[in-house]
Amino acid sequence: MYIPYGHQSIDNEDIQAVVETLKSDFLTTGPKVAEFEKVVASYVGAKYAVAVSNGTAALHAACYAAGIGKGDEVITTPITFAASANCALYCGAKPVFADIDADTYNIDPEDIERKITKRTKAIIAVHFTGQPCDMDMIHKIARNHNLVVIEDGAHALGADYKGKKIGSLSDMTTFSFHPVKHITTGEGGMVVTNNKELYNRLILFRSHGITRDATLLSHNEGPWYYEQLDLGYNYRITDIQCSLGISQMKKLDKFLLRRREVAKRYDNAFADNKNIKIPYQLKECNNSYHLYTIQVLNYDRRQVFDKLRSIGIGVNVHYIPIYKFPYYRDNGYKDIICNNAENYYEHCISIPIFYGLTDKEQEFVIDNINDLCR
Ligand SMILES: *Cc1c(COP(=O)(O)O)cnc(C)c1O
């Protein structure tokens, strides 16, 4: 038996949807891309959506659309997947790391304030594990300093911030549809926004910076004519992938319900164990539980981790603070330390949470963790 920390759920309906697209006229950009965008935008409460090839491309596109470039600084958290910071580097900008809050593990607005300089252009807020960041404070800071807010919502599809879905709140929010995330397209990503101008820039960036839109052309040489207006990429997603995404979206609420049920059961199971710190409960928000991370206290994290792996529990560590990677250390981040992030990293273990996790499997996880950390 091996229980992974996360796993996709694909049913016959999903398979059928993909097969139908394979038999259709469009394999890549066709009707399914627009339909998938519409479904996600309407679910999260955003006006516009641009589907791209993966969540990293979505972050890159968002940074581009925000006009982030050489000389700019972008503030983000070190406790996230590398892509949340790499996207600033892709645009020639410098990621600046603000420490996390010791309770929520999300970026600490007070440390954002401390890290702001004349060069700061944007904040990338990552809703770590699906727990919403303090968006009221982040928006307030952004307003005061005229900053763009991009939310990395890779963990937060379906999460609520004070009654509003993540994706409806900021200039742009990005999602990922990698198989470990809430829904999957294999590889896939999306940027959502309420701003038409940003939307137009995202569309351009997704496909080489090339347009056929007559209103954007400098002149028109005929029906074949198109122009490259800026340097974009091929970040397109296929109709094959989007047909899977559309089918998966029908099950998102069911997936979320189960993830929250699993989380609640872990909360209860570890509540009385003083050697385990469970995730913080934000009162006004609804965590989407992409991950469930515990802090192992009074015991050696490595030993607990190795033991769990050895009995077939696919625990993981999310995340190594980004500034500790050799690439970052070699490029000016050698002396960076975020104390709360370091402390979090030293004790964290991600334990299995996904739609298909059975009660029995979860019981096995719970019993073993409580035995090891008694
Ligand atoms: C998964 C993830 C990404 C990147 O998504 P991909 O689709 O794998 O490129 C970005 N940020 C966070 C926080 C993620 O978890």
C-alpha cells in the first residue's frame, strides 16, 4: 500500500469528454478553451479568464500584463513553489521575500510594508495550502503604495475570503491544473481578472504577442494579415486539456467538500496531541485544503518523515524557503533569512489529502502519526 499526499480523481465522464474532443475538428485552440475559461471565470466570480499551458505560464503572463520589468521589485513569500518568485525573474524583476505569519503561514502584511522600496511594483500573494491571505491588509498596502496585486491561487481554487471566492478580489489571480491541484487538465493554468486592459495583454502574451484584431493593427494588408505587437510566447493550452478541465469543474464542489471533511477529521484527531500543531482556523475564510500541513513539535521531523514514508505514507515537505536554493543563493540571496519561514520549514510535514482518500487510509495515517508523536 502507498498513500500519496495528493492525487487526481478522473472518472469515465472525464475520459469520455477527452475522447469526444479527440474526435472533433479542434485539438488545440478551439471552442473548449473559451468554454473552460467561461466556466472557471463564472465559478470564481471574475469577468475575464485566459487559459494557458500551466500555472507557471499563468504567473509569467500575469507579471507581463502588470508591466513588471527590469529594475522592478516584486514582494512574495518564501514558503511557496519556486514559480511564485521565478515569474518575476522571467520579466527581469527582482523577487523580494517577506516573511510569513507564524500562525497562518501566509505572507505577513507587516513584513510586506517593511520590504517596500521605491522600486516595488507588485505583491504576489500565495494562498498557501488554500488558506486565504489577509487580502484586506494586502489591498490596503497596495493602494497606499500604488502596487499591483497578483494572487497565486494555485492552492486556492474554491477557497473563500470573507464570503468571496479567490479569483474575484485582485488585479489578477492565477490557477494551476497540475494533477495534485483541486482539478486537473494534466498540465494547465489560468489567469482571471476583472480588468479588460489586463485581459487584452494576457491574450496577446499567450500567443507570441501576435494579433489579428483589426482594432490593434497598425495597418491592414489583407485577410491574411496579422502583426506581432510585442514579444510573447506559445503558452497556449489545448482543447483536449480544456475538455478535461470542463468536466473536472463539474466535480469541484464535491472535491472541495471531501477535502474539507478530511481536514476536519485530521483537526479532530490531532487536537489533543501537544506534539502536533494543526493548521490555523481563520474565522471569516474557507480554506480549500490543497495541502494539509502539520508542524511536528518536540520530535525530530526527519525521523517522523522517514518512518511515515517507510510504511507507505507519501508525506512531503512544502516548502523549502525559495531563497535557500543554490540558484537564488548564487544570485544575491545568500544573506536572506526569514525567521518564521525557517522555523516553519524545520517542522512541517504535508500529509495525505485528496478526494479519493478513503476513511480507512486516513485512519492509518492518523494512527501512525499519533503513535510516532505520542
Ligand atoms: C503548482 C504551483 C504553481 C505552478 O503551477 P504549474 O501548473 O505546475 O506550473 C505555482 N504556484 C504554486 C503555489 C503552486 O503550488
